Amino acid sequence: MFYILSDTEVALNELLVACRASIDHYEAACGLIDDEDKITLFRSITNQRTDLSEQLAAAIRELGDLPSAPDPDKETSEILIEHLGASLSENDEDYIMSQRIKAEEHLQSLVDHARELESALSEPHRALLIDLSKHIDETIKALLLNQ
């Protein structure tokens, strides 16, 4: 039996996968930098992102779908490429910060896409997307300030 996902389910699952992958990328980045303030920032971001990801997974379950997980092979290769890029750059920490900012901008585009499907979302789901969008905006500002 096949189950065809709605546009909303697809958008929320893509967002969830990206959120979960971003947590792993921040955790990996903590091992590459020496600046304790940046490590503290990254851990704060992962804690908040974990909570929001769990809420997003629950929202997907409410829609009758199972939450997706990041592809471990793809994620490992992305982290290795980021490590390599950081080691080849003149300043490892600047490279990592710029990569995290790009990833946050991509995450924001996924939130924006999901919010375009607003008519298919319940009020709690819309509120969650607003919270996630605010979190991403605050994260980008914090990353820029600490760059």
C-alpha cells in the first residue's frame, strides 16, 4: 500500500531533516573551534533547535506521517567537506561561521516554503513555524555578531 504525502507533510519533513542535520553540524563544529564563546553559542543553538525539532516531529506525527531522519552518509560527507574546507581556509573559525550562516539561511528558506502552505496548517503548526523562523533569525544575528 502506498501513501502519498501531502505538500505540507513533505515541506515539514524536509524542514525537520534540515533542523536535525544542523544540530549535528553545530556539534561537529564545536570540535573544530577553540573559542569558548562560540562553542557556548553553538551549544545554545543546538539545545533550542533540539526542542523545536521535537515539536516539529510531533506536528508531523499529528498529520499522520512518520518524521524523517537525515541521511547519515550525506551528513557525514557534508561534515567531512566542512572540516576539510576549514582546514584549508586561512581562518578555520571564520570559515565555520560563514558555513553555519549559509546553512541557517537555507533553513529559513525551508521555513518560508512551509509557511506558504499556511492554509493547510493548523494554528499550532503555524505558531511553531513562526517560532522556528524567529529562532533562525536570532541565530543568524548571533552568528554574525560572533563572526
